[in-house]
Amino acid sequence: MEAVRFILELLVVLGAIVMGTRSSGVGLGLWGGTGVAVLVFVFQEPVGSPPVDALLIVLSVVLASSMMQAAGGIDWMVSIAAKAISRSPRQITLVAPLVSFLFSVGAGTSNILYPLLPVIQDVAYKNNIRPSRPLSLSVVATGVALACSPVSAAMAAMVTLTDVAPYSFELIDIIKVTFPAAVVGIVIASFVVSRLGKDIADDPSIQAKIASGELEAPKTDGPLKAADVTVTTAGRNAALIFFAGVITIVVFGLAKDIRPLDGDGNPLSMTPIIEIIMFLVGTLILMVSRPKVAEIPTMSVFKAGMVSAIALFGLAWLTDTFLNAHQEAIATTVGSWVAALPWIFAIGVFLVCVLTTSQSTATRTVVPIGLAAGIPVGLLTGMWAGAFAGIYLLPTNGSQIAAANFDTSGSTKLGTKLVDHSFFVPTVVLAVVTIAFGALFGILWG
């Protein structure tokens, strides 16, 4: 009877995820909350704990990031990234993804990629490099970047799960596993991606566009297509203040001795430290760069952050309610599977990323199951990072659509069969390599 109850409740959880995926956006949160209602009122399970700490981190980071965006900070960051990409045109299939990755790590969002896409396309085409190569990998690289960022919503969710007893795996412990694994993954993936598709000179569709006059032949002279941004002193100052906040968080993560003490006389955990610093960062940006506060709710970072918070709230609450009701069964059954085949966990995170296109949702949904199953936290963290590439397995993400639209050569394709698009191979390669090296680094340093 208990097994039947477990299966029925699991179907409720999976059904809520599927329905939320069909609704997308805030629908994920609504269906998650509905699942909680079914478990509590129908199956009479004790209600779980909503992810309050993770939500508070997300809200504080989104507020500071939105202040920076309103002040022009993201535009300034884009201009710096564009210059870095343009300096090494022949190596753009490696440089563009790495720059996109690093700036997404610093900003805590992949939205910074959008204005870089025309720069990447233009530099690649003018140097006779098939634009789909750097464009596709740059898009996918921003996915794993959020597992390395101290200020991403996914990291907020992860820290609140691992920075507790008995794991005590803090922010800096996560980053020292995920960051090098992601960099190695991008470097190796760039070698594979640089050989995908025909060269411009050998591609009949591109050559037909050139012959018809629809497309100019590649030439290295002339100005690059500038990113559609306006650079200001206020934006520069806002970005520098934000980066200073990110660095401060990392320093506190590295050095426990300099942290304030909590009520028990122990060093303060990173959860309140991140929240405090992000509020301070937002205030400093307000004082120095003076963005219009009334415009903050209209910023794209704010809107995306609020949607992520709602999705995180509902689905994480649902998962916690289900796990608390069946913790022993999960630890014994799922634990034995994972002990024999630990890759099952990585596949789980990957598939939830595919279905929800949300790394924070995948984190709060699958990571607690992995921890309950007894996966060593270092190994779990390394696999978690690589699985984030899964959000680009299907050609439905906004940045994928934008990359295809910006590619005037037509080499970046969204496909018609779900697996024949330009991002499929980069996604699989980056995921597999990052998971493998993440697992290795997690075992060594976890």
C-alpha cells in the first residue's frame, strides 16, 4: 500500500512539472503550488518548507542586478566583452564562448549575451568562419555559467541546500569545482564545434546568397557591427560597484575568519552575507549612478528574476513536501540506484533543465533527491554544473532564436526535427565533458 501511495504522489509531482512546463514562466510556480495542495489536502502529507532562504537571495540579487541594468551597467559590460571578442578574430570559436561565459558568471544572468550576438556573427563571418560555430557554443556556454556565478538564482538555490549540516559545502567550495570544469568543457567543446558544418567557401547555400547579392562576400575591412548599447560613465560605475560586490562575496566565502559572528558565536553563513552585500551594492549604485528607481520593475533582469523566483517557490515547495514524506524510501531505493549508477543524477538534472528551461528549478527539484540518496556533495556538484547545458537541448530558448535571427548567413539553424538544430551537438558535448570533469574535480576537491 505504501508503494502505491509513493507512486501516486510521484505522479502528482511529475504531473505538476509537466503542466508547469506547458504553461512556462510563472505557470511553473502555480502548478508547483497546486501539487502541494494535492499532497497536503488529498494525501494528507505534512506540508514541506518553502525555499525562503533561496528566495531571499534571488530577490536581493535581482534587485541589485536590476539597479545596475537601469544605470547602464550591463551595456558597459557588453561593450567591454565586444572588444575582447574582436581582439582575437581567428580564435572566435573559443574566445567568444569564453567571454560570454565569464561575463555571464559576473552578471549572474545569460541576458548579457543578446547584444553580443551581432558582434560574434560579424567577427566570425568577416574572418571566413562559419558563424554558427561561435554563436551556438556561446549560447550554450551561458547555461553552465550560472553554476559558477556567486550571484545567479541557481547558485542561490544550491547554496541553501549544501551550506548546511551535514554537508557544510559552501559557495566557494561549489565554485572551485564548477568553474574549472566549465572552462575545460568550453575549451574541449570549441575544438569539436569548430569542425561542425561546412566552411563558408564550401557551403552551397551561403555561396548562393553571395552570388545573388543577398549577402556580401566575407571581408576583413570595415567596421564591425556594434552592439546596440549606449555606454555611459554612470553605467561603468554601476558595473564596477556590482563586480566589487561579487568579489566581496567570494572573499567572504574564502575567509571564514573575517565574517561577522552569528548568535551562537560561529562565523555567519553565506546566505545572509550574500543578501546583505547585494542590498548594499544596490544602495551604492543608487547613490553613485542615480538610476531611475521607478524603472526598476520594467528591467528585463527584474522581470526574468521575478519569474524565476515564482517558479522556484512553487516547485521547490512541492519537492520538499514530497521528499519529507518519503525520505526513507528515497534514501534506500533511489540511493541504491545512484550508488551503482551516479550518472542517473546528472541525467535527472539535465532532463528537468530541458523540460523547464530553468536551472534554479532543476536545482531545487533534483538536488535534494541526490543529497537524500547519499551522493557525495562534491561529486553531485560537479555533475550538477554540466547538466545545466540541458536548457539548450531543444531550440526553444530566446537566446537560441536570437542567435539564428542575427546570423545573416543562415548557418545557425533552429531545425525542424528538434535534434537537427545548430545547438544540439554543442549542448551534448559541453554537458558530457563538463559533467565528466566536474565529477573528477568534485571527487578530488569535494
